[in-house]
Amino acid sequence: MNLKPATLQSIDEVITHYPVKRSATLPLLHLIQEDIGYLPPDTCEWVAAKLELQPINVLEVVTFYPMFRQKPIGRRHIKVCRTLSCALMGGYKTCEQFEKEFNTHRGEVSPDGEVTVDFVECLASCGTAPVVLIDDDLHEKVDCAKAKQLSDQIKAEAKKR
Amino acid sequence: MIAPPKPDLVTVNIDGKEIAVPKGTNVIEAARLVNVDVPHYCYHPKLSIVGNCRMCLIEMGMPAVDPATKAPIMDPATGKQKINWIPRPQIGCGTNVSPGLHVKTTSPMVKDAREGVMEFLLINHPLDCPICDQAGECKLQEQSTGYGRGYSRFVEQKNVKPKRTQLGPRVTLDDERCILCSRCIRFSKEIAKDDVLGFVDRGSYSTLTCFPGKQLANNYSLNTVDICPVGALTSTDFRFKMRVWFLKQTNSIDTETSVGANTVVWSREGQIYRITPRRNDDVNDTWMPDSGRELFKALKAPDRLTSAETVDALVARAAEVFKQGPVAVVGSGRSSVEEQFLTKKLAAALKATTALVSRVGQGDKLLVSADKNPNVRGALVTGLIAALPSQKLTDLAASIDAGKVKVVVSVGEDLAAAGLTAAQLAKVAIVYLGTHANATSAAAKVVLPTLSVFEKNGTFVNQQFRLQKFAQAVPGPQGATNDLIVLAKLAAAAGATVASDLGSVWKLLAAEIPNLAPITYANLPETGLLLDATPFAALPFVEGETLHFKPAVAGAAVAAKA
């Protein structure tokens, strides 16, 4: 496990929040995913050793939550809402637009490694549907045109690097 | 002995029957006492309670009292105290009895609940009962018949899951059959202390699995197969070999070590197919080691000893050998109590010295003890030996070198393995009784083939000084004779008359050994009988702590000093 010193520090700190170490399983997994972007294959053993558990106990948790990723994702995570309001307002079309822009398919990493497009459930901004969350930034009323504009922006930033 | 304190009893009413049960009993166990079956899957008396299968739902109520005055509220219709029934079903496994608890296990609500649970369990259960190894001993089958709704409303597609995962060297898993009771997970964690099993992808695709790269390989893995209520966990060895209802069950004892785990031997037409544990709450609970389940395979081994000669001819030859000079008898901690008794008689008739060979190995603190002989204590009780045996026959070796012993009778013990050199073996004439060929049988003048534990009746004394009996499961091979008959004939050849059948031997045992006085083979309970261990309290036995056994303080202290 190649974790940043800051992450390791928060991990040690968060363990102290709970009466039994096992309770820190979920926060630890979150911290690791935040740091690395996904949960690498040796996560279960590492967390189990840290919390004095058996690896299977951690694997049970990892496989229960769909938002824990066991495979790497693109540099940015585009999360398109598909719950009722957004679906009615064209969320599916927005998603397809993103897929077309980055020549990818939902759930996969785009060929340039820049993004992963995913459908997610309600982002709690139904009044401005369809909405899209790119990493931690919420974008409202994202129709196909705005989706193209956002994509161009991402591509431009990628070129600058 | 101090009488155990009387446990606090609690009176409960189950389906109208009053019964007093110890405090802390749950409803399933209480109902069992009044012969009421509460169906269950996840509950196991020797594992922790999780209450996740929901099959044991019952209706319960408590006697009504006035909240203000605490006075009982009477029902004018019956003249008895009114019962406040809880309007929802409760799980029987997780409900401990309390005074006055009323339980209904046959009410319409309970019936509905059971049918509902059964329907959910069967939704994704494959219909491969015809080829399933569990068929005939499957709780899901039995409870479908007993408590299911009888017809299916399910028209959707069933889940597809892995069908033949190798969880370990001895256990195969069919995930589609799994009903997610988690008994195997709890067993691995709580009893075997090898927490490798778990559910992944929990939800509609919950899948039992081992952590990737790990295996369910501990020496108790096959117990998960025994406690699996369905055919999900199957023994790789027994898989697809035989329908269980064709098998004859014979009670036996695991002869691996001095723990003496109680077992059942499953056989058909003279062939053993599997060995499973038999519940004995004082010895092995409901478990046994995997290693003990494979012992029957030695029965058909190519090195099994048989003889074309009749026993009488062999005994006559042995009698000739006895005339060559002073005799030493090497008895065995693997012989039954009766055989050790006859060995002692034979030794007395031959005026021979007696010895035993000790086998000490590693104990695992559960059901494998350090003493690899199942019946050293039997030899002590019958008086075949007076002190604990050592691993090497140094005294015998010295006597042979000194020319004081010319003939050695070995009851199944490999003298070469017990420290005698080939030169020493060549100096003496050996009479060997045993089941399998070894260096001693090869060097022997006379070999008398005998029977294995699965082919005869008898008793062992385990590490707790518990006398336990085993019964014959299969007939012995042609050319092998019951040890008792061989020993009795040898004793007769040496000039002593002793009985060779179990009943008569037990009359002799009862007459000669006060510790065994009131016992006969027939009246010995299946769970065994504790003998008086006080005469042997000072002996430094090798066993460490195992399940339901703590070494005596005196013995442990001596062992620690040594």
C-alpha cells in the first residue's frame, strides 16, 4: 500500500474514534479510496492487519458497497444523475454525450485515461435537472450542449498538462 | 464429590404443555424437551446465535398483569390468567425463556411465517436434489415437506452462482444451494479459530467464499460439511459416492488420539464410505478432526495383513516359538480394553514381561491430544502396565542384548519404530499380531493377522478416563481374525484358559478389576462412562488441554518439571 503520509496520519487518528477497532473499517476504506482513487487488491489484507481482523472480514464490507471501487478510474470522475427528475429532463442523453465526447462507455476508463463516466442516483438537485457531478463540483442543467462545453474544458485542461 | 448446584428452573408453556427448563435455555431447546420441533437452519447448539434464517419464528406471550397494581389480570372465560400475545412472530433461537413465557408453535401466524421463509429460501435454490449429496439428510428438503407451502409461485429466473468452488483440499462448495445460514462461517471463526470464510457481494447475489488466496484447509474443515443444513458444502471425498439412505450407521470412536471423539461410521455392503462425528457434550460436542475421517481408508490398503493359513495352524506355530525361551510381550495402546486384558492374561501364562509403546505428538488444544494412542489408560486400568510407557523400548532392547529374552510377542507394535535395531530383531523370534505390514511383521516368525477398529467390538478409555465403546461396522477381510480370539488361543497354547467373546471377557473384567465391576459391554452408555481416575492421579500424562479436558494438576506439574 502506497499511501500518502497525511492519509496514514488520518487513518491512525480515525481508529481512535471508535470503542472497537473493527468499527473503523468503513472510514479506513474511504480514506484509502480518497487517496489512491480506488481500493487496490492488497487493501483488505492491509486494513485487516491494521484493525486486527481477518482479510475476509474486510472483503465482506468492500464487496457490499457499490461505491467502493476495486479497479482504477480515470483522472476525473463524471457522475451523471439518472434518478427520476434528471432522467425526465434528459440525463440519459447527457450521459451519452459525455460517452461520445470521450469515446468511452459508462463504467469504463476513457482511452486517454482522462475520465470515467458513470450513472449515479439522486444528487439532490432535482430543481436544476439534469445534474452532473464532476469530481466534487456540481454542474446544473447539463444538457447536451453544456455537456460538450464541459468536455471541451476538461480536454483543454488535459492538453495544458 | 460435591453435587452440582441445581440450576435455576423456569416454567414455560409450549403449545399448552408446561415444562420447567434451566434459565438461559432458548425456545428451540425448551421445545425440544417437550418433543416439539421448531424448524431452524442457522441455529446450532454449539455455535453463537445470529438469528438470520428466520425459520424458527414462533408466537409468544406473557401472563398479563395490571400495569398499576401488578395484580394478575384474569380471563373470565377460562378463569386463568390472561396471556398477552405479542402480535408479531419472534425468533425462537434468540428468545431465552422467562418465567411464565407462553409459546405457540402451531398457530396460523407461525405457519404463515414458516411458509413465507421457506418460499424465500427456495426462490434461488436449484432443483438439483436428485443428484445432491445432501438429499436424505437435507434440512431444506425436510422442512419443505414439513412446513413449506407445497407449490411454487416463482416464475422468474433463478440466480446463477459458482457451482463447484474448491474451498480447500477437502471441501467443495456449491454456492447456488447455499441458504446463507452462516453456520460454517461461525464454526470457522469460533471453533476452528481459522476465520477464512465470509459472504461477499452481499445482497441478492450473496456468495459464500474464502478470501482469495486462502483456503479452508484446517484440520476441522469437514465439520462445516456436517453442519451445513443444505448441500452447499460437500465433502470432496464423499461427493457423488453414495446415497446416504443406503448407508448403515455404526457408532465408533476416533482412534487417532486419546481424546476419543465419538463418531458414526457409514457403511454399505462391507465398505465404509464416510465417518462423521457423533454428539457427545462431554467429549467432542458435535465435532471431529478431518484426519480421523480418513482412517477407514487403511482397511483396503495393499499392505493389509491376511493369511491363507487357519488361525489354529498359526497359533500352533506360535506355540512352538514360545518354547524357544523367555518371552517378552509388547502390548499396545491402540488395543481395546478387552484385548489389553487378554494380552495381560497371555503375558501371565507365558511368565513374560509386558511393555507398551507411547506415541507422543503435537496436540491442537481442540480434539487432537498429544497422546497418539487411544487407549493407554485402558492398559493402566486393566493392569497391563503399571507406569506410563516410554516411546522407545530400551528395557526390552537391553534384555535382548543380554540374551534374557528369546521370544517377543508384539500386539500390533512395530518394534523397529520403537527403537529396536534390525540386529536385535534378528536375535529373537517374533510373534506378531497386527493389521498392516511393517518391519516387525517382515521379521516375524509367525504373523497373526487381526482386525481394525472398524471390524470389531470393544472399548477404549480416553484421556478423561471415560470408558467408551465402539461397534463393528464392517466384516474383516478373509484371513484376518478377531484379536480377542487370537489372544485367547495364544493364551490357551501357553496354558491359560480365557474366554474370547466380548460378553465373557467383560464378566472376567468385572470380576477382576474393581474399577470396572458394575459394567458390561451391553449396558455401557453410548456416551461412555467415567471411571475412577484417582489411582492414576499421580501419573504424568502427556496430554495438554483440549476441548472438555484439563490435565490433572499433579500430572501437569510433573510434566512441567520433566
